[in-house]
Amino acid sequence: MNDIRQKAVDEAFCSSCGEIIKKEAEICVKCGVRQRKHHIAVSDVSASWLTLLLLSFFLGGFGADRFYVGKIGTGILKLITAGGFGVWWLIDLITILVGKFKDKDGNYIPREY
């Protein structure tokens, strides 16, 4: 008999064998394949889009927007170069405005309406 089971809300299918596993699982218990992380997901960080936008507009030249989302290394570079001589600051500001700015984990900080 074929035992069919529905996946729960906290479960997903293995990217390799299709077995039902927990969403947080890094490795499938059936086939042992490491699961891919989806970087298109909305940020789990408590970063607010409006706060990020304001930080970028007023303090983006000092890297405050990068520090806010956890990108410490690029925040320091932005601080040292005065926002990439203004160019990096402008690119980050536009990226935030259109909702394509990512946090340190690669998750988007979505634009709030």
C-alpha cells in the first residue's frame, strides 16, 4: 500500500529526493543531500525598510545603512570612502527605494507600502 502523507506548514520537500523534511533542515535525513537556501526570501531580521531608507539618505555616506543590516565589512569601506565618493551611496539609496536591498544573509529588505 502506498502511504501518502501531506506536508505540514513547517515542512518542505527535499530538493533531491522529494522526501518531506523540516524547513529548517540543512541535510535530508533520507538521502543526505544538503538543502539549498532560498535567498529570495523576505528578511528574518527585524530591519525596517523605512528606517533603512532614512539611514541611507541621511547617514549612507558613513555606511550606517550597511551597519544596520549587518554588513559590517562593506559598512567600514563605505565609511572610509565617504560612500564611495557619493556613487555607492546613490546606488544603495536607489536599491533600497525599489526594494532590492539585501541584508547580510542575502534576504531582501522589502519595501513597505
